[in-house]
Amino acid sequence: MPTEKKENATDDSGPSAGWFCGYTPIEILDAAGMTPVRITGERASTGVADSLMHTNICPYVKACLESAAGGRLNHLRGAVFTSGCDAQRRFFDIWPSVVPDVPAFLLAVPRRGDDASVLAFAARLSEFKSWAEETFATQIGDDKLRESIRSYAKLREALAGMDEAREAGLIDMPGSRAMEIYIAAQRMSPGAALDMAENEVAAAKARAGAGTDAKGPKLLLAGNMTDDPELARMFESYGATVVSDALCAGSRFSSTAPPDPDIPPLEALARAYLRKSPCPRMVDADDYASRLVRKVEETKPDGVVFHILKFCDAHLYDAPFIRDSLRRLGVRALFIEGDYTSGSGQLATRAQAFLETI
């Protein structure tokens, strides 16, 4: 198996395992001696992926499939998928034909967070743990797993603190840079990611102390798998400040509460992940919209930019409820249906027009 580092490779030395969904307990991969690397796709033509999957399917999944088919994920020692959506499940089905030397595991994630669902998810995590032990030729004892849990809890606490400081204007950190930090943190070992986050926050605090003030309209960036800092950077180039986010690859990563140390670690992980800030797949439209409204009330942005990837039924179904909720709140919102590219002239025009209305 090739060992050279390619797209989505970690900056850490040592073996890595890929993951796609925020409901993957990456602590298990870390405890198995792997660096958990969140996989993102290439923003280019998806010709090969289009020949393997229907064209009207999640562009993020197709972009990742294009990377896999092009050999750019062959450096991974394993890959973990979840049952979070049909597109990801179909990607799991195709994976052995495009990356035959990289073992894959499909993790079933319950849609509810009640006690019965927690116990069911803990049982699935036991299967995931057994797969990791066999695949990576290791043993994952409870002590090792608890150590990984503590490491990721520290990282998430640091990232959440970074968000709070940004929202309060205590540090000088553009939203685009915060997105870069989040993406990088999800491709490193927890220790390396914690060091990076703490250094970035310290530098941003020093800049704020030097008297740099955020100017322009304040925006909240929300949506699904938005992992391209260029989106935030575009709004920043027109004078706006992205003060907060509600994204799968952003603040939802740090929203997982520290697992309970007084219960078995797999049950603690199951409980923490099922009760984190949810994506629309996990709750009904009214619940999801009300949670976003609460975040808007807490952060008080001048506008909300809601970015949804095409063909994401769960998010698109909720869009009318979210639009109505924000309208009742008196908050202007821009809804963008993206295709996992870095934008276009039309998008830039819409962004400028939206900012002019604030």
C-alpha cells in the first residue's frame, strides 16, 4: 500500500484513517493508534464519480469519490462511513471497487438521543472498536480509550472557547481563518490540533489587544458540509465579518460535550455524540430551526448566510422553516444552494447584493 502523503493527508507522522461524518467517534481511531483525518473532496471535475454514482447526488460525496478513484486516498489505513445519508451509504458500497486496499467500516447511527438509542449506538461502537482492533492490529483498552476521550475533550473545549471569543469580539480572527483552523484540527492528532488552536488564539488575542476592530456587517454562516474557507473569505472581501458558524465541519465539531468519565467509555461516547448539536437528519424541522434561532439570538449577527449543498434533502426540506423563523426574528438571510465548488461570479453578485441590504 502506498505510504506517501497525498490529498487529505495529515501533518502528523504515522498512519492515518479517514472519516466523513461528524457522528463518527474519532476517539476510537485515535485510541487505535491512527490519526483521524476528515476527508474532503477536490473542487474539480467529477467525471469519474459521475460514471459511478447518479449525477443528482451529494456533490461532497462525489468529490470525495473522485479523490478516491484518482488514488488520492490510498495512503489511508482505513475509512469509516456512517448511515447518516443515502449518498454516504452508497459511497461505502462503491468504496471497495475504487480503493480495494483500504478497509472500510459502515457505522449505523440512531436518529434519536434517548436512552434506548444510546445503548443501541454503544453496541454499534463495540463493533466499530472490534473492527479497528482487527484492521489496525491493536488492542483498545478502556484506559487507552479514556485517554483519547480526554484529549479530544480538551481540543473541543479550546475550539469552543475560540468561537466564544470571536463572537464576543475578544480576539481578532476572521471567520475564514477559524474555518481553516477547524478543518486542520480535524486532520491532526488531538494533541497537535490543541497546540495549533491555542497558538492561533493567542496570536489573535494579541492582535485584538493592538486595537484591531471588526468592521462591517456581522454574519453567521450556517448549513451542512461547508468546508471551503473561500466562502467566508468572499464575504470578508466585501467588508463583512463572519463572527460565528453553525456548520458540520465547524462549530458542530466542538459541540460534543465531554463524555461522562463515570460510565463505560463506549456508552459515554454514544451518549455524547447522539446529544451533540444536531444536523437536520437527527431532529425535525421545527427543532432544528429553533436551535438556529437560539444561536442567532446569542450571537446577534446582522445577517445569516445559509449554505446548502445540492441534493441534500434533509437540509433543503428544512430551508422554508428556517427562512420563516429568521424572518419572524427580523434577521435577513441569504440561502445559497452550492455544488461544492469555490464559487462563481453569480454567487459574488448575490453576496454583494445581500450585504447592501443589511
